[in-house]
Amino acid sequence: MCSLFTQRIAVLKQDLFLPPLQRYGQTEHDYARELILLHQEAHAYQFLVDKPFLAKTKDDHGYTLMHHAASEGLINILELLLSFGAEPYASDPEHHCPLHWAIERNQIQVLDFYLKSELWAPKHKVYQHPLRSPFCLTIQLASVPAAKKCLALGFKGSSAQVPHDWAWAELSRLSRKNQWGYRAQKPLSTQERIETLDEFATLFLEHGLSPLDQNQDGFNAFLWAAQHQNILLMQWFFAAEAHLGRALWQPLSFSPLMLCARNNTSGTLSFLLDHWEQYDPEYFLLDVSNALILSKTHSNFHCVSLLEHKYLELQVPDSEHEGAGSKRL
């Protein structure tokens, strides 16, 4: 605990009156929690000094005082609880530690406190899965400032496996429809989603999280967008840089068209076929043919219709296109 905080508390303790427990059935842990939530730091200090064991306890919901202090951004209370032996990585029933709560409430100072101090332990069980890492949580909670803090400190994921494909996969999954804001009182509007997506995608590129990188299954960022039917993200790729959109279409073990044909996502397939100019002409016709075969195999008849129409359109002789202004492969 820093000396400045010690001096501050010493002043606050002078002539301090601590209200008694008044609610029927209220436990000491509940009372300490309410003092924290009300930002009554001086009262919380006096109460916890008399009952330091509360720093290690959980309430009936499985939450510690560290969780509540982190969610309120009270660094001084966090330091106090840690000095009493509180567990900095205590997990709640959803396997979130106090740091996750801080990110959810956009308490950047707590994130900075955790990542810069000796509290940071990447091998802790809370962070073993990439989706439980603080960085992925910043994406899940649409907190661009927290994501910037993680990247500024050189933290991207929980292990050497990530973060590129996990970051883009989470962005693709959450930026479609109303997935963002699922814990907020008011979900993001369409315009807010577009702006937040742009901020995240631009941030990823600035810090070297390339959408061209593939995971062990051969998925890059564009395939994730197709998998999640995220047309907003695909439009962003096409608008970002001319070469980026085309590069993302390069033939992989499984192409975006084949993915849509297999999943019977005709809306996304229609969007991709309408933007085939972004595709490398050398591979497009072959890709349409392969996707057509796959859609027939899975009896996805709407996709079959779309692909057959595009395939025939590309096979029409030049003479039939003259005067119509149609584009041909």
C-alpha cells in the first residue's frame, strides 16, 4: 500500500463515525460491499481494518469485495484489500476476475493498475482460454479505450497461440446485429456499431493484428466474417484498402463462397457474389463451381440458384455482353 494512500486514510480516520448495521439479516460482507459501492472509502477502511478477514470472503452470489472495488474503479480500496490478503484473481460464477469487472465498467485505471503491477500473471487459470483474456473482453464489451490500453502495454492475449484470429473472430461475432451491449442497459445502435467496428478494426491494423493471418483451421478474418454473416465487417474490408479486400479472398482450404454454400447463408452469399470484382479473377470461376457442388451436396437450393445464375452469367459469350455494359470475368 502506497505511503500517499496511508497518509490520506490517516486524515480521513480523524473523528470518523461509522454507521451501524441497520438492515435485518445484512451480513458484514454485505455492509462492506455497500460502503464500497457508495464510494465511502474512509468508512470502508475503518470497517475492513477491524474485520480484515472480509477481504477473502465471497457473498451468496460468489462475488468478492475485490470485484466490487474494481467495478467502481477504487484503486485505493483494491490496494487495501490486497494488503489484507485478498485474491486478485478471485473468480466469480462466470469465471470473471475483478479485472474483468473493471473492463466491463470501462475502469481503465484498474486495467492499468493490474497490467503494470506485479498482479499480472498470464498463466493464471482465469486467462487460460483466449476468450477469458482481458483483451478479448475489451472486444466483447465494446470498450475501445480498454483495448487501446491492453495493446499499448503489449498485451494481446493469454498465450502465444493468439491473438490475431481470436481478436478478429470476436470482432466479427459481436459487431453483427445487437451482440454488442448485451450487458449494457441499452444496446448499441447501428451507427454506433459501425463506428465501434471501425475503431476496433483500425486499432487492430495499427498494432499488427493482420486480418490475413490464419488459425490452425485455415480461417482468416474474412472467413470469420462470412461464418458470422457479418456484412458490415466485409464491407469494412472492401472499403479499407483496395489490396486488402482482394488479398482476403485468396483461396484457402475453405473459401468464403464455399462456407456460405455449406452453411446455407444465402444473404451473405448474395453479397459476396455482388462484390465479385473484389475477388481475384484467376480463382473466382473455379470457386463458384466448387461452391455450387457443395451447395447441391447439402441440398441448399437457394444457394444453388444464386451460384448457378452467377456461373451462367460468367460463361456468356462476349457478344451477348456487348451493349449491355455487363462485366465479365
